[in-house]
Amino acid sequence: MHDPDALYKLPRSRDGRKLLNRWYGESRFAEQVARWEHLAETTFARFDLPDATFVSSPGRTELGGNHTDHNDGRVLCAAVHLDALACVAPRDDHMVELYSEGWNEPFRVDLTDLEPHPEEHGTPESLIRGVAAATVRRGGTIGGFSGCMTSAVPAGSGLSSSAAVEVLFGQIQNALYNNNKIAPVDIALAGKEAENLYFGKPCGLMDQMACALGGISAIDFGRPDKPRWSRVSFDFEKAGYMLAIVNAGGSHADLTTEYAAIPREMHAVAEIFGLPSLRKLTMDKLIRKSTEIRDKAGDRALLRAMHFIAENERADEMASALEAGKLKRYLKLVKRSGDSSWRLLQNVTTHGSSTDQSLAVALELSRFFIGKDGAVRVHGGGFAGTIQAYISVDQAEAYADFMDSRFGAKATTLVHIRPDGATEVSP
């Protein structure tokens, strides 16, 4: 914990400059200094606090392993510079009072009651309560806190705004009441439980893991309750490329059935082999039973299972290519991943839609602009939302202008990969 003067000075200090440049990129330093200082000023203006601390949690981008995590697969993912940031202090009771930019009233939660509240489904309060409950179940200590937060991860951006906030709430408890001794994986698991059981939304674990770990991470969900992971060392910007996320538009509101069908059909194929997931299934075994699979689960289920098996191996190959510094090999694998998502997984367009195919248009326009130098693929769940492109540094701004002119102002985000996960920041 640090007094107001120390927190005000932090962003402009030598160590603070290094940290903000590391997390956000040098070009964003000035705007981040203003953001951090404003958050500290707002917090001390709202609350009579002797001291407080900053806690930050990044958003994430999926690099490889499209729709593999829900079948115990492998993924490659990375934390991004867009983050959820809080300035908080502990309380003597178990009440939470947290103001958030863009909300008129604070989130107020009594953590003496850790049971799910159905009326809180879909609200930040459910995540505060759910993360605290999951922390207790894992042997951690919890308490109340007061403060303010802001999030630069836009909702619906495909960069996991919800996971960033869940992990932020977990890291706040970690910082204030556990001496930062809770492991990132446990914070990620607490976030997933909160989203599943308290917020009321099914999700895998990749998003929370990426936010908690930071950097580029290769994650293996072969044991979902104890995922294995390793850090992948690579700097795209130093290699001459920028990572761009383009929001092509389209609403996710009516796509629950489309999303749910992917794991359902994959599991239907696994059941034909007597398996709980597709993880241990090989392509040879799949092909041998292809006729039976088509009869029992349908053609699309077979194609999606084929995608999973190849994509699961590809995620591992992508990590190895980056570790070896083989960028051209990596970009070829990115293209194959995108092609597989479109042809086999079939999550680029929605069933029966002929007039709204925004992701398909964004992919083709990107291919036109990029040519052979770079790569593009669908990003995340698919059907609507975002694509991911690798652009040479000298063409990045022109690409952003090109895509923004077609999909709207600020549709394109040039992403800086953040090396660190959710963290308490000390002066």
C-alpha cells in the first residue's frame, strides 16, 4: 500500500516509465500516464484513504487453437496492452464498494455472503462475489475493498473484456489479502468458475489463463483442472510485424446456438469412440469411422472433428516455430489455421446468412491488402466480431486506415503484446 503522493508520482518515475512502456508500448506512454494519474485522483477524491495500490489485468488475443480448449486441447495465446486497471484499498469489513468508469453507481457486494445470486447473473457484482467464493474454495483469504476502476478492453472486441475483469478481481484479493502468493493459474480458475457459476455464462479457461499469465503462452488443457503451460519468447514488433485485431461488426446476441453447436458436435463425435473429448483421437481413427460418424453425428460434426485434430497439433507447431524464431513458418501455420476454421470448423459465416457475412468480407479485404507478406485468420469464437491480421510494421497504419474506412472508425486495434499478466503495481 502506498500514500497518495507515491501513487501520483509512480507513472512518471523512472521505474514507472519503464513499466508503462513495457506494458503499453512507447507510443502510448503519455496517454497511459494521464489515465493512471486520473484514476488515482478519482479514487482519493471519492474515498478518504490513507493509502492505496494499483492493480492491472490485461486482455488477451488467441494466436492459435481455434475452438480447441473446450475439448481438452492446446492453445497459443497472448496478453495485450489493453487492460482493466484499478486503484483500491482494503477495508475492515467484507464490503466491496467499487466505482467503474462508465457506470453511474458503484458495485456494492457483501462478501459475507458467497452464495450465487440468480438476480446478479450477467452483472459485475456476480463476478466480484464469484471470484471471492472461488478464492476461498482454493484456500485463499478474502476481504472487502474500496476503490475505482477503468477498463480499456472494449466489450465485444474479441479481446476478452470479461476475463480481464474477472482476473482483475482475483488479483485484487491476491494483492490485498494474500501477499500476492496465489498462483496465476488459480486466479484464472477462480475467474472461470465465477463466469460459469455466478455470471451464468459457459466458457473455457483460455481467456482467463492468458490474462493471468501474460506474454505469449502455450497452454495444454489435457487436464482441464490442472492445465500445463509454458512461456513462448518472441517479439513480433522486433521481427517487423504488428498484430492487428479488426472488429468487422455483427452482433453476438443471437449466436448462442451457433457457438453451442461446436462443442456439442465435437463431443458427439468423441462419444462414438467412447471418449469424453476429442483430445486422444487421431485423424486415422476418425477417418476409419467417418461413415459411422456421418450417420450418427452428421457431416458438419465430422468436419469439425477433423479441424480439432489438426488445429490441436498446429497450436503446438506454432509455439515451436516462434520459439525457434521461424516467423515465416509460423505465418504459414496461421494461414492454415484460418483456412481450417473457415472450411472445416465453419465459424466464419452463420447458417443461412447471405447478406451479413462481415467476417468473410474482412478476411478477403485483408488478404487483398496484405498480399503474400503477412497472414490473416478468424479470431476467437467466430460468426461475428473480429479477425486477426499480421501486418508489416511499415504498413500497419495504412492497413488500419484501409479497414477502418470500411468497417468504421477505430474498428482496427494495433496490438502490443504485454509481457506480464495480472499484477499489483508498486512504486
